[in-house]
Amino acid sequence: MPPPSVLFSRRSLILALLLLLACGFLATSLISYFSSRSAIRDGILNTELPLTSDNVYSEIQKDLIRPVLISSMMAQDIFLRDWVLAGERDTQQITRYLDEVMGRQETFTAFFVSDRTRTYYQAKGKLKQVEPHEWRDEWFFRLRELNTPYEINVDLDMANQDKLAVFINYRVVDYQQRFLGATGVGLSVEAVVRLIDEYQRRYHRTVYFTDTQGKVLLTGSKGGPQGVRVGERLADREHLRELLADRPTPSEGSHEYRDSEGRSHFLNARAIPELDWMLLVDKREDGALDRVRQSLYLNLAICAMITLVVLSLLNAMIKRHQDNTEALATLDSLTGLPNRRSFDLLAGQALHEAPRSTAALVALLIDLDHFKSLNDTHGHLAGDEVLRQFAEVLRGSLRQSDILCRWGGEEFIVLLREADAQGALEVAEKIRRRTEQKVFNFDGRALRLTTSIGLSTLRSGDTLDGLLTRADHALYRAKQGGRNRVCAQTPGNDHD
């Protein structure tokens, strides 16, 4: 038990730390409340909203991948190209093909426009002839000149009563890469609105889209902030005029504005170049500040509880620190193995238990060959790294019940519990072989070493010194015999 002065010192330290922590905790809680508004606004403007915009942008791209793949497969379909090259003779073939694409892939529409005849085919037959000067057909002639294989655009779908649709237009080329026409599929805007509702539910923000002129194209099913609806222009909203500053849409980045009821909002704007849209993510400030106030009340309420918990934790940490300090005194700092001090305690216990065991206690004294030469050639840092890696070789070669320690320098010692002579030789040989085969790595260099091992078995009435002395003699014979070998003591050569 620690002396009273130590206990008094520990208690005084704990009480002083506890008092400082309690005062600091209370002061920090009060100060943080008054400073949190600016921190929260910075977090929303610079982190949360941009991150939400990035996530929604990624979701938009992901949700368009499947229709892009469908359009790609249509553009590369042998039937479609061969039908065009054969002269587009049977209209029913292409309409059946487009109808099957719509049915199997569950798309809103599917189409093919021929460059040779300028005919627009869809699942119900021929829809129209595309014309260069018709505004509805500008997409086809733009796609015809593109260097990229496809484009995405939002347009009215004549095949579905001019409903708004998101089209994926894919170039179709023949086997010599000459332009044959355009094919692809379309998604209904209703499906995209469902996606927006899902984004809003997932990210707890209001999400809506405008074109580059500030006209609202898509919102969730309940509209945008302050009841903004599809078809409205942002400039028509009084509370947004200052934010726009003679621009049709807010500039890219994060902004702050107040709505018609005086509530503060945060807004992030991001361009979607694939669609030529603007993505707007809106968040009200009120909800964020409510959480801060709740956090303050919660912090004050649990302050007393925290101080009591900290008291017990500090006491436990100090005690554990003392225990760790005592443990470090018994461990080798380089390899993490027990040191000689610890070995003496463990070996004494093993010798005490050995007479009660039917199997012998065997000592292995292990030495790395030519280790000094390695240090001289590659430096002491290389030597330290080799010792650490060699310690792992030893750990992996022994049982949990065996005793392993670093004896000093490049020497290690092992006590094999309940091991016969033959089993001990096999363990020693396994260590020798693994060391010989291992490539030690340091600073990108491959180093190789061998080890010599001396082995001795506990005898009746033996002491630890006697056991280790015989192991040391056996190790000496192993080194004198050429190294990289295992030698065991025998009754006739104990003093070689």
C-alpha cells in the first residue's frame, strides 16, 4: 500500500484538477454559446451546404448512369445499325425495338433519329421529320457535331404530350465511324421530382434546380423554400433580389439571406454543366441554433455528473499510469520483450513449478551471428530494426506458455515449459531456419542474418545459473563450430 503522504498528494492533485476542470467546463459552455452562432454559420456556409451540394450532384450523376448505359447499348446495337444501313425499310422493326426497350428498361420514352432521312422514330411509329431551323430539333444537329459520344438535356417530349423529360442523346455511328443518327431514352420529370424528395429527406435540406436564366425547373413535390414553384424566376422573389445583384442566378458558392418573414437562410449554388442547370441547396438557420441551445442546457445539466465521472477517471488514470510505469520497468524498450529483471521473476516461478511437471524445462540461449558487423556496415538504426523484427520471429515460433526475454545486446533467452529434449531441439531448429530464411528490411534494403543457439535441459537439483551456464557453453560450441547451428549440452561436454 502506498504511504499516506503519497495518497494525500494524489488526492490533492485530483481535487485541484477536478476544480480546474469544473470551472473550465462551465466557462467554456457559457462562452461557446455566445460564439457558436458565427461558428455554426461558418460551418453551414463553408462545409455543410457545399458538401450537400456535392452529394446531390453525385446522386444526380449516379441516377443518370443507368439510362446512359441503356442509350450506349442502343447506340452499339448491331440490329439498329444494320437496319439503318439496310435502308430503313421496315418501320415496324424499329418501332417494335424501341417499344421493347421502353418495356424492358422501364424508361419514359425511347427514340431513334436517322441522319439520312431525318426521320424521328419512337415506339408508336414515325413522329416527325427533324429540321435544321426548328428550335425543337436543335439538339439533334448539335449532337451531330459533338466530339463526345452523348449529351444530356431537358426538353419537351412530343411523343408524350409535350411533358418535360430528361433525355440522354447518344450518337450512332456505322462500322467506319460515320454518323448514322441519334438514339437514346428519356426520364420523366415526375421521376426526377421523386429523386429530389428523396434527396431532401436524406440530407434535411431544400433542394431545387434552375436554368442559367434563373427560371425554376424542378423542385420537390412540395415546392421550394417560401413556396417557390416550377416556372417562377428567382428575380421575382423579393427576398432574393439583393442576393442576385443583377444576376439571373446566385453566383456559385455559399450565401446568406433573409426571407419575407425575417428568418435567416443559408443558400449554396452549384452549376451542373452536364445539364446546364444550377443546383440550389437551402437551409434555415433556426434549426441549427435550436440544437445549440439544447446543447447548452444539456451541458449545464450534466456538469455535476461529468465532474464526478472525471474524478473517478482521473483516479483510475493515475493508478494505471503507475501500473504502466511498473510494467515498463520490466520490459525491453526496443523489442517490447521482458528484460532480465522480468526474466528473473518468471524463471524463478518456472523453476519452482518444474519439479511438479513430468516434462523438462529447457533453456535456449540465442545469439545473432555477426551482428556487430551489421551495425558497423549499416548503422545502429538498422541493427535496432533487425532486433525488433527478430523478436517477432521468436514470438511467432514459441507457445504462449514459453518464457522469452531479451538477455542483452543481440542475445535472447527462451525457457520452454514442459518440453522434452527432442521437442526443444525442433523448436530451436525452427527458430534457426526461420531466421536464416527471413529477409530483414531496413530503409528499402534487404538484410540477411543467421543465429546460433545453445540448448540445455534442467536437471534434478539444478539452479537457474547452472541451467544458463550450460546453455552458454552450448552456444559457445555452436559459434566455434561455424555458427548458424544449434548445439545442446550433453553430460560429457558440460564444460567445453
